[in-house]
Amino acid sequence: MARYLVTGGAGFVGSHLVLALLARGDDVVVLDDLSTGHRAAVPAGARLVVGDLANDRIVDALLADGPWDAVFHFAALSLVGESMRAPMRYLRDNSGNGIRLIDACVRHGVSRFVLSSTANIFGSATTPTLAEDAPIEPASAYGESKRMIERALLWAERVHGLRGASLRYFNAAGADPAGRLGEDHRPETHLIPLAIDAALGRGPELTLFGEDYPTPDGTCIRDYVHVHDLADAHLRVLTRLESGGVSYNLGNGAGHSVREVLAAVGDVLGRAVPVRVGPRRAGDPARLVACSDLIRAQTGWRPAFGDLHQIVEHASAWRIAHPDGYGPR
Ligand code: UDP
């Protein structure tokens, strides 16, 4: 039985990976400080250690309790807008914790490390889609904080042989197709859950951040990728890491504007999303759409739920079934 440590396994993407690992019969330990994650999001069958990644004693004790077949690192601050108000916090906490974790993995002989990275390491695209060789110009301090961890991972491989995968997610969305897990950020800042709440009358009208971008309808274009498909990519990458480190851009390759997402939410729920147009949000590039040819070719990954309506359907189903999300923390 393989054994994995998942930092941030109580968060949105991390919890879906834990579910996928458990479904294979793997042994999973989650390290999460529950500052943004939820105890109830950690699937039964995984062991939860509540602790802070910045605490070297906890991290060392966990890693010493090996052997570990791989470490998956999700735990991080992850909000573009917030990172532009508190850039130093993002660089200090995200990059600092990530680099210390990599260092600890090297010291404890972990051989594979999978980093949850982001499309925000790329500036706005000059080409229709972004492949791995697109210029890296983080649009926000959040993107920069992840890029710094990616760089540390390259050095850990070059000097110490730790094989690392940097998975640059585009816009993680959706929910477990079987309804066991979903998205519950507090405060919620992401487009799809906010639009669902606005349409259901559970939240305020949606503020659309800028309608003056150089895109066909003036709103930002993003590549929404299903959280189930992201989890599947992590499993495939583990095998691939046996032959060396990789960086992959992970998305469906289809761009949708904010207006198109709002229309999809309206269609799925049968109610229009109430919207008001506000100013741009700092750190938002006009267009981020993935070219994921490399991971497709090298691992056989294919999105099972690439259709925006399906993504919105799964997200809506979980939100309707869980009006209070994971409940009180
Ligand atoms: N967005 C918006 N209003 C909101 C939240 C998001 O207009 O209340 C826009 C945001 O500017 C971006 C897109 O929706 O263009 C996706 O944003 P989200 O925060 O969901 O993900 P991000 O792209 O920051 O990872």
C-alpha cells in the first residue's frame, strides 16, 4: 500500500485528491491547519494532523514517520486579490512554507513532490492558449509566491534528486460528481460559487470585475477545469515522476468569459444571475487559457468533465445540498 502526505488536504482541490487516493486503496495523511480548510472535507479513511506548516517540529516529525511515496503540497494562501493587498504575506508564508517543506523532504529522503501551482504565474497571454514555454511573468504576488516554490523544486531536483511536478491549475471549479465534496471558501471570492449564490438569492448580486478588457465581450476569459479532473492529473503525474521532474499546465483548453459563466449558471439554475458591473480587480490578466497538450501526451490525461455546464451543474448540486457548506468550523 502506498503512503502519501497531503498538505492542505482539507481544502478544495486537496480534499478531492485525498478522495481519489483513498479510492485506490492508498494510505493518506493530511496536514492542514484548518485556517481555510474544513475538518469535514477530509474524507473518512484519511488521518488528519492539524498543524501549521510553518512549524518545523511538526513537519519534521511527520516526515520522519515515513517512508512516504510522495508529498502533495496544496496548503497555501490562494487569493489573487488578497495577494495584491498583502504581497509580503504571500511571499513570506506561501513561498517560505513551500521551500521549507521541500527542504524537509530532501532531508527525509522523500523522492517525489507534487506542487499545486497556478496559471497566475503567466501574464496575460499573447497567444490563444498558454503552453509550458509561455513567458513567466506572474500577474500577482500569489502567482509570484508559487513561482518561487517551483524554482526551489527545480533546485531540489538538480542538486538533491527530488523529483518534482509543478501543476499549474487554471480555474479549479466543480465538485465531486458523486456529491461527497464541494467548494467552501470563507469568505468565498470565486466566480462560480458566488454566481450560484446570487442566482439562488442566498448571496448579494454578483459584482463583475471589469467590462473593459480587450476580449470580445470586455470581460476576463478563464479556463475552468473540473476538480475531479485535477485530482486525476495528480495520480497520473505520480507515475510520470518516476522518470524525472515535470511542469504541466492544466486546463480544458477552452476559454469562457465571465459573462459566459454567468449565462451558464443562469441556464443550469433556470434563474438569471443578478449582476452589477464594478471596476477591475488588481492582478487579473485579461485571458488565461491552457494548452495542456504536454500532460495529455505524457500521461494520457483527458478531462472527463470538460464542459462548462457540467462543471456548473456539479458545483450547483453540492451548493444546493449544502447551504451552509461544510457547516460551522
Ligand atoms: N470575478 C468577478 N466577480 C467576482 C469574482 C470573480 O467578476 O465576484 C471574475 C474575476 O475577475 C476573474 C474570473 O471571475 O476574471 C475568475 O475569478 P476567480 O476569483 O473565480 O478565479 P481566479 O481567476 O482569480 O483564479
